[in-house]
Amino acid sequence: MEPLSSIVRAANHALIENGNSDAIATYFAPDYIAHLTDQDVAGGHKLIRGMLDLYQRAFPSPKVEVEILLEGSDRVSWQRTIRAIQEGAFKGFPASGRDIVWRDVVTSRFRDGLIVEEWVISDLAEQLLLSRKK
């Protein structure tokens, strides 16, 4: 079986950089759950597709760098740095036309080679606020 870190890198490339939402089932379990700072969100592939659409409308040409922090038997902890121009509105932040760089720290849990659960911390909101002050 391919290393879990390779799956994380391939998923980021296919879904975020290439915007290929048809690849969701290749990387994520149908019962996927995301644990965010203030909530747990279930929704499987529909949740992921919705988030991808939201991000692609606001940041249509992102560049992603993935750094693997730790890999275990069923989990990978990793950091993603995303660079993009905010060309559309995002969660109450109007399009700014500015370059935005943000980081997500993620722990992905795998089952049968698919990501089934993730814990995510992001500084995107902070970076969007800071970009308004420039």
C-alpha cells in the first residue's frame, strides 16, 4: 500500500491545485468527518465538494505546499501552506484582489487507504483580516 503521506500530497494536488472534485472518492471515505476549532462537521463527499466549491470561487488558482510533520500507522499530521489571490467573496470577506497566504495544520486519520476523519486548524480568517489593513 502507498504511504499515507503520499495520499495526502496527491489529494492536495488533485483537489486544491487542480480543482478536480471528481477525485474526492479517490481520497476520502463516504462518511468523512471534519473536526474544526469550534465544531465537528459530518457530511462525507458532499461536505468536501461544498468546501472545494467555496474555496475555488474565492481563490481560483491556489498553489499548495504540503509538509509532512508525522506519519503513523493510520494517521498523518501535516501542514499546508496555500498561496492565492482572493478573487471572490469568502465567508463574509469580500473579494480583495490581494495575495493571501495561509496555513492549515491537519491530522488525517485513514481507514482502508481513505481519509475518514480530519482535525483542522487554519489561520485563513486571520490572514483575510490582515489583508484588509494593508
